Amino acid sequence: MNDKTRALIFLAVLSLVVGNVLAGISLGLKQRIENNRKLLMVGSLLDVLQVEGRQDAQDAELLTLYEEKVEVLEGAPRVYTYEEDGRVEAYAFDVAGRGLWDNVKGLVAVDRDGVTVRGVRFYEQNETPGLGGDIGTLAFARQFEGKSLREGEDTLSIVKAGSVSDLSSTQVDGITGATMTGDAVNAFLADDIEAFLDRMEEME
């Protein structure tokens, strides 16, 4: 076997090894990203449901708390229920759609009455930082607490920042400079709320 043949064999083996290593790294990173996304979603769900013990739970503990406290009712839409001492404390449902720039995912939780908002989180979004991206902040999310999913013909919605001096039970003040993000969220939020309310009626 001459030197040229040895070099070719070496390069072939090296390429195979490097390819396998890179594939393993890619798979590991992909799994890690998926795990982080799941933890983010689960943490957000426990937050909006206001599950007891959430504040002290970290990572793996979040998943344990989720499995112990939350029941998932599959269907369209999926509904999450939180119970304490055998009594339903709150319900939650997914909200998702197109924002101004990319897809937005969130969760809305309501008290056992099915309409009073307990919490809202937009946990996955790629809107403009400092503008539409502020829908992911806790300060923005807290505006939803105590609001109603629906009052008469009105559904929970985001209004243009500063445009309403006396917000109704279904209105949340928008973010300055992010009116289009608010409008985009309103579009899918209304549909997801209606779907949830219809599901609740079916469950009665």
C-alpha cells in the first residue's frame, strides 16, 4: 500500500468519524432545545394556572409538579385543568398564531368560572425587542389578570396603547409602537378564546 492510498484511507476514516461526531452533537443540541422549550411551556403553564409550589420549583421539579397537578384534556382545543383537594381551581388553553414577524405561542388561564382571566403568558415569540417583543414581559402579561374572556359581544383584546382612557373588562392596553403586533395577536386570540368557550360548553 503506497502513501497515497494510506492518505486516502485516512481521510475517508477521518471524514466518517467527524461526520458521526457532528451528527451526534446536532442530535444532542436538538434534544436539548426541545427539552428547554418544553420546560418553558410547562413553567408558563404552571405560572398562569398559579399552581401551588410553582415559585420554588426548578427544571425537573417543574415536570413533576406538572404531572402531579395538571390534567390534560385532549381534543380541539386542548384544555388543561388544575385541581387542589379534588376541586378544579383553574383551566388553561393554548393560544397561537402569526405575530407581525413570526409565530407566537402562549397560554391563557381562567378561574373555575371559565371566564375570569387568571393569567396569560406569551412564552414563544420573535417580535421586535423593546416594541412588539414586550408581549413576552411579565408587566404586559399582568394586565390580563382579572379581565374577562368575553363580556356580551366583546372578547378579550389588546387595544392601541393609550387610546382608551377607561379600559373595559375585556380590554388590555397595548404596547406603544407595537399596534400591528397587538392586532396580529388579537386575530388569533379571538379565535382561540371562542374555541375554548365552545369546548367548555360541551364539557358541561
